[in-house]
Amino acid sequence: MENRIEAAAMQNNKGIATLPEMVRHSVAEFGDRPALIARQPRGDRVITFGELGNKVESLARGLIADGLPKNGKCAILGPNSPEWAIAYLAVTCAGGICVPIDSQLTENEILHLMADAKVYMAFVAPKFLDRVLSTSRGFPRPKHVIVLTLDTKGIPRNVMPFEELFRHGQRTRRPLPNRDPGDIAAIIYTSGTTGRPKGVMLTHGNIVSDITACYQVMEFGQERFLSILPMHHTLECTAGFLLPIYSGSAITFARSLKSRSILEDLKASRATVMIGVPLLFQKMLDGIHRGIKRMPSAQRMIFHIIMNAVKTGEGLGMKNLGMHFFRNLRELAGLGSLRFLVVGGAPLMPKISREFRWLGVKMLQGYGLTEASPVLTINPVDEPVDESIGKPLSGVEVRILEPDENGVGELAFRGPMIMKGYYEDPEATQEVLDPDGWLKTGDLGYRDKKGYLYICGRVKNLIVTPAGENVYPEEIEACINRSPFVLESMVYGYNKGAGEEVRAVIVPDYEAIGGYSSGKRQSDQDINKLISREVKKANKMLAPFKRVVSFTLMDEEFPKTSIRKIKRHLFKLRVTDK
């Protein structure tokens, strides 16, 4: 397995096998080009590749000087920033192992993960210091805590300023250790949508092979990325951070997740690539539609005439008409510089990618898991299929386990980006990773004759009716979520003894309902009747055995992970409790 990883890592077109090699190569090749950009009120703070190399090397030497042992664990907890990026690269160059932490976790969850990973040092943003330094819960504290900011105002005495660690490194010339492709670079804890988080061990070879495979298929030049997803998440870390460093691209860190701020940052940075999750792009579309509604009636009419022409032309085989017709609209919306949007992390409704394409923005859906560094498939740039997760990356093999009569079975993958295993959990590793390196994903899917892959749902979410028919909740949710009056839904199987009944929990979009009723207050009964009509419409699009038998309404959104995946296991516990 490790030989395969090493061979694949060396086959990329730059001969890079580890993250420290990647940093050194990019510094030498792209020295004066901007690497990291932080937007600030008084002007952008820009760090070139040359400056990045000096900072990473000094910080790595500082970590070693302050006692970070080889393969010592170093946590990183904080929002996206140049300092987050520098800390990650410095830890890997110092011979340590990065443990990125989700900043949305509770204090208890953060301390538990750090204790589980046996964290030796931690980079922590100021607002999380109290949680990490807490001794009330009995968890061991890291030996050193470094503040993840350049601002030293109000920093406690028992932590180390970021710049001080730089200075420690500048005063020493001790050599940095060599790393091998099989050495662990990061332990990334899964988000826990199905229960207890597990530490995924990714090697240098895993991560580098995924970076280079993405680079080859995405036809990257020296792009401008806008970083929005949290960097602790593997998709953003690999594709939105490390891939730009590899390709000599600039990364601008978004100021917030608000749609207006994102569009402003897109326009200011002239970003050519943006990586996000479906919900983020849906909110961007909603913002664009709100802007169109505010147009004078004559302009709105022209927009709809052109949009109908674009749709008709696409049906006749004329591609990319929107790219030409809506150039001015994209400039106004802040999308004028985009080459494409990359989406992953959760199922994508095909209408989202279609709408962006009609507006002249290409959207590429991919698929992956934390256990695969994470990207395994991506739609081809020139031939994306809206409903598909694309084709396997170079070097990736796919199997469909125990397919049914429709060819649907559990997807399994093998390739150099597949994890080494779960940290100190051999039993969990054996459940998903066989001795030949095949990773069972837990996702049900199929492959068409052209090699495109499609996801139907999760094995664990599968509903089996009393007649023995398989129902994929995600398919039904997609139908329900088409309603303008539904914010989100979750479909589940209610045990009826001999099988399961299809039921749904629905969160209404009260803002849309208010607009529909012209601001008139709707009673609970009125809202229930409206949603009932929408469920009946959805049921008409489904086979009889897939139809929703009953539903309940929720006023609050479902609990989610930091990349907006519904934590289904929490909801199932609630249903069980009731």
C-alpha cells in the first residue's frame, strides 16, 4: 500500500512526494507571486510565495526549538487566515502531525478530540483560548499554546504570541527533518454526522497524490481562489488551500459567510475559482434572484426573454449561450471573473448547477470523503453532467459492491489518496478498509455507460418498505426541497414491524410563505395545508412505494455540521426518544 502511494506521488508532473517538498518547489517557482491575501479595511495584506516560504521555515524551526518532537501532534483551532495556513505548513515541515479542529464544536468536544489525539502543541485563535486553557473538565492541556493571530493585545501570559515563535525559529539554524510519503501529515476528525468522530490519518503521499490528481483534471493555471469553507474541513484544506499552493495560485480569505460579503469579496479579489457546498451556492442564487426582482419591469422582461432563449438554445445543442448573453449581469453580481465553481461536501440539486450554467458560470460537482484526502471524483471541465458526481480521478479505481437489478450498490474506491486508517482504532479501520486497500464509502450509487458515477443515498439511511422495496431518502428530499415554501426536509423510515414507512420532517421557509401571502399572517393550520399540498406535488413525481405517508413540521433548522450536513443520527435519537 505505501509503495503504491509513494509511486503515485512521484508520478505527478513536478516530482513532488511530500508537503515540505511542495512548499519548497512553489517558493522557488512562484517567489514574487501573491500566495495568501487577507482583506482588511485599510487595504489587503498580501504574502508572496517567497515570504510564505520564509515564514513557514522560521515557524517550523521555532516549533522544533520549543520541543515539538518528530510526529508530535499539533492542533490548529481558528477561522481561515494566513496564520492558519502558515501554521499548517510549518507543522508538516517540522516533522509534526497537524490536527485541525472544527471551531463550531463545544468546549467539551474540542478538549476531548485534543486529548484523544494526544496533542502536544496547539495554535489557537484568541476567542477560543478560554476553552483550550480550561482545566475544569479534567482534560490534559497542550504543553505549548500559540496564539493564532498577529495582534498581541490582551493575550494571557501563559500562551505564546505567534510572532515570538517566529523569532525563536530565526535564532536557530537546526536542520528541518526529511519526510517520507508514508509519514502521517494530518489527523482529521470526521464531522460526526453518524456518531462518534474518528481520527482519519492522512499521509503526505495521500494528500499530495490527491492534490496532483485534482490539478491534472481541473486544468488549473495560476488561478485566484476565494477561500470560504472552513480550512479544518478536508475539502477546503486540500482543494482550497494546498492545491492553490501547489499550482502557484493566490488565495483570498473571505471576510464572512454572508452572501453579500462573499459577492463583494468575489468582485474585489477577481476570483477565478471558488469551492463551496450546495447550500452556499443556493444562497448566492437566491441573492441574484432578489436582485433581478428589484430591476425595473422592462429590464426584468428582457432578462426573462434572454433566459428563455438560453434554455431553448441549450435544448437544441447550443452550449454556453449564457456566458455571452449575461456577461454584464455577472459583472454586476460579482461573478464576472469566475472560471468555475466547484461543489462538494453534500448532495447537489441539479437545478443549482443548471441555473449557474444558464447565467454563464460553470459548476463542477465532485465527490469524496475525509478518508480519501478527500477528492475521488470530479466532473470533466468540458463535459459536466448535472446529476452526476463525475468520473474517478487519475489513479482511482471504483467498484460497485453487491449491485441490485438496477446496478445500484455500495461504492468502494482504491487509490493512493486513501487514508492509512483511523487513529488508534484498528477495528473501525477494518470495517471500511480491506487488506487490498479498498475503501467502502457507505454510499449507494451506480455508473453509467460513459463512466459517470451517480449517488443514490447512504447505506445507513436506506429505507426498506414492508414489500421489501428500497427507498433512498435523499431522492425524496430532493423532490420536496424543490418547493419554494420548503427550507429543508429530512426523510426517514418509521418502523412498522414488517418494514418501514416513509415519513418526513419539514422546515417551512417562512420568509417565502410570507411573500406568497402578501405579508398576511398565516396560522399554523394554513401553513400545514400549504406544505401538505407541496408534499402531494412531490409524491406525484415518485413511485407509489416511495411516497411520503405523513410529515411533521419543525420551526428550527436541523442540527448540522460546519459544512451544513444534517446530523441525521441526532434526529433519529429524538424520534426514538419520542
